[in-house]
Amino acid sequence: MNDENILDDENAWKDCHVNDLWVYDKLILAKKLGYTCGPVGVDVPKSGRYIIRPITNMCGMGIGAEFVWIDCITDHLPLGYFWCEVFEGRHLSVDYVNGKQTICVEGFRDDINVIYKWSKWIRTEDLIPFPSIINNLVGKYPYVNVEYIDGKVIEIHLRHSPDFIKNKETKELYVVWEGESTTPPPGMIFVEDPDYKRKGFFKYETNTTPQPMDGR
């Protein structure tokens, strides 16, 4: 059974039943969900724009993911990657506890082609049913996070999403990246939370009425 304090995939993977480890294999997950996908070395069915990603990425942050045009052969792509059809639409991250939704947040990017580089995350009122594909896991995992694009499952994590667990009272988190100032705008504070190229977040101070930041 996973622990409520597990906020990273490394420890969640260690806690996972061996027969459930497929949830961390993004290619197997995509294939089970019926998406057009395949590993490097398997030709795409038709020329087009695809997303390529590591089959397994325990570091998170969308590291290594990018959009590429593929005509047919995929042998030139990085080993250990897979390709998948591209979904367009809202990117939602939903936490569930014992199958019941507890929080939903939406991610936004300034540049949609830089996949890892989020500009902000905002709580939403969307209600997303627990995905049936993980109804019958062998292990018991009360804490589950699922990411969706246009309503389609793209990732499953057997743990909470950490950012809003650490910042329980905030509704909006604005990401601060390497090379950006950590001096917060008026009414906000900077929260240090380094990960990959991220420095942390700006968030509104307690009892401050949130106002959208210009250009973010």
C-alpha cells in the first residue's frame, strides 16, 4: 500500500506490486488505451507529427519529450523512447484518494512546443471519473495521480501530485525557471522548489485575492 507521504515516482515505483509496474511504462499504457503508438524501431503507420518520450521516466517534468515529424522509419530516434499520436487540448492533473477525486489542476505553457516548461498551474472545478484501466490493479494504492490531455489519460502515478500538496492553500502556482528572477510581484511570495530546470514558484500570499499575472 502506498504512503500518503510518497510524492515522487522513485519511491512509488519501489512500493508498487510487480504486476502493476506497467502503469509506469508509458508505451504499454498508451497501447492498452488504444492510442496510435509504438517503440523506436517500429515504423509509424503514416507520415505526421508525433510526440516522442522515454518509455519510462521516473524523473518527471516531461524530460526528453518533444514533438517531431516522422515520415516512416523511427530507427534514428533515441533508444528507449516511443512515439505516440498527438493530443491537443487542456492538460489536467487529477489526484484521487481511494478512487475519489480530491483536486484537479490545469497546466499552461507559454510555448506549447517546449513540453517540460510549464508557466503556471491553476486549480479547476473539473470532475474527472477515476480511470477504469486501473480499477483492477493487484496492489492497493489509495493515492493516485492521473494526467489527461483532452480527456485522454497520458500518465498514471501511484502517488499524490506534490506541488499542491506542499502548497495546500493556494489556487495558483506560477513556475519560475532558471534564468528568471525570483523577486516576486506585489502580493506574491517565492517558494523555492527546485526540480530539473525549475527554481520554484510564485504564489499569492495568504488572504490576498488572486489576480492573474500578466503574460503568464
